Amino acid sequence: MVEAGTHEKGDVFVSIEDGKREVIIKSKLERLYGEAIRDTVEELTREIEAKIIVEDSGALDWVLRARLEAAIRKYRGEKI
Amino acid sequence: MKLRRTRLYIPGNNPHLVENAGLYGADVVILDLEDSVPITQKFDARILVKYSLQNVDFGKSEKWVRINGINTPYWKKDIEEILPYCDVINLPKVESLDDVDTADEEMSLIEDENGIEPRKLVPIIETVRGLKNAREIATHPRVVALAWGGEDLTADLGIPRKKALILDYVRAEIVLAAKAEKKQALDTVFSDVRNMDTLYQYAQRARYMGFDGIGVIHPNQIEVVHRAFRPTEDEIEEARKIIKAAKEAEREGKAVISLNGRMIDPPVVERARKILALAEVD
């Protein structure tokens, strides 16, 4: 499993683990932004066959994209 | 010359702080990938900083990134990821001109690959060896300013920072090294965020020492430092008189400028211009 981001305010925590493709989104603002978050997650992770968990703490779209990119690159084996 | 009175340090892996960094009017925002980012977060921070540089409005603040030092395994990837989107690379623990050349080579490579203009470089002198070589380091064409770091330097000397007697010499050396090459000199961070009176005195002292700015870690410090770097009313008045006398001398075709019976040399006129320019900034 790989992780990116934090649970701090304005951030989002993303984890990707091996398994059947599944996208789980947890956000306190799910009713307002759930769809937008899901759209971005789907757009960026479309080709990844894995379990993706996104725990949002009020992140802006650019933050979500940055954390997803970090998680995806780690999942693909990139190191620090 | 670009104003760099305040450099606001922002931890590079904190989206909330990064998002708001441009709101406070600092001359420079430094997104930090070095000391404020734990090793476990270096990867995430680098990517977050890249995205922030492309998405956050930093206002009038110049966009710097403090990357990891060239003695670490991270600095090349830092440059590769963020160079196209920032204005200045802030390179810590620079010890020699060779260090600057090494960074310069990597920067040139990325600039060529991306077809972008050369970015600037500000080395941070924070070791005794770096201080010894500061004059040479300042000669590099990519270097626009010299900064220095108190904690690491006093640690390198093995003395407690608060009791260190050598720091005025260090400051003088940084200023001389930078100014001899017509570069800016930037004083180290003032880290007591509660004490604004002491901050004002610290910043004013930095100004009279010859520095062009100091580092800050809290937005509340910015206005105080800008005020400290603003010339006093007496200085402004004196500068106005000098410029007026210079203009009169020019109009009358006189080779020598005089004010109240005193001869005014060209460097004095130049200083007066700088003072008026600094006074009119805000």
C-alpha cells in the first residue's frame, strides 16, 4: 500500500492498495463537493486497477491532484 | 533592483499555509522542501509545491523554492520537478563555487529541456567553509543574492547561537561578499514571532549593516520589517535635497554638485536615489 497527503485541514489523504478497482471517497463536504472530488479521482486514476481511498479534509482541487499524482507515482514504484 | 526585504518561509507540505502565502505582501515567498519537511514527506511536498506554483496566486511575491542541499539524494529531483514554475532556487548549505556550478549545471539542463529562461539562484551560507568561500560564491552569474543561516553556522562552530560573538563578523562578511559583486545581502530569519519591538530593532539593524532584507516565519512579521526597512523622515528629507542639488547642477552644467557648501560625490547621489526609491515603495 502507498499513501500520500495528510489529514490536516485543507489537505487530503490518499491511499492505494492492490486489489480489484474500487474508489472510496470520504469527505465531510461530500454533499457539496463529493461529485467534483470523484470526477477528479476518476480522471486521474482511470488506468489504475487497485483500491483507492480518498479521505478529504477540505482540499482544493489542485491539492487533490497533487496528492493523487504523488500516490500514483509511488504506487508505480517511484522513490523519494 | 528587486525588493527582497521580507522572505516568508512556508513549509512545502502544508497546503493550507501554501494556499494563503501570497496574501500577506511579503516580497518573497519561500516554499520550503528542506528543513521543515520530514524525509517521509519529501516526495509529497515536491509534488505539492509544483502544483501550488501553477495554481496559487502568490500576488506580488517572488516565488522561491528552498530545495534540499546538494549533499542530499533529493536536490536533483527537486529541481527537475519545480524549476520551470519558480523564479528563484534557494540552495542551502552552499560551501563553494563548485557547489553553485553543480546546481547551475542541473538547472541549465532542465531549462534547456523545457525551453525556459534561466532561473536565479540564492545560496545560503551556513557553514564555516561556506563563509570562507562566500566572496567567490557571490561571483557566479546566476547568484542574485547571498543569504546565511545562523543555526547551522553556529552549530558548525560548536557554539550556542544566543551567545555567539562571531555573528556580527559573519554578517559583515556576507554583506561585503555580496555587495562587492553588486548582489543583494539577505540576513537570517528572526524566529521570535511574539516580540515585534525586538523584530523591528533586528530588521533596522540589518538594514544599517547593509542587508537588503531578512527572513520571516510568520505573516505578522512582514509589516514590521517593511517599516524597519523604510528610510526615516530625516533620511528622506536629506535624499530629496541631494537629488534637487544634483538636478540643479545638471541644469546649470556644473561638474561639481554642492549642498550647503558641501561637495556631493556621485555615490552619495546614488544612495539618495536608492533611499527615495525605497521610501516610495509602499
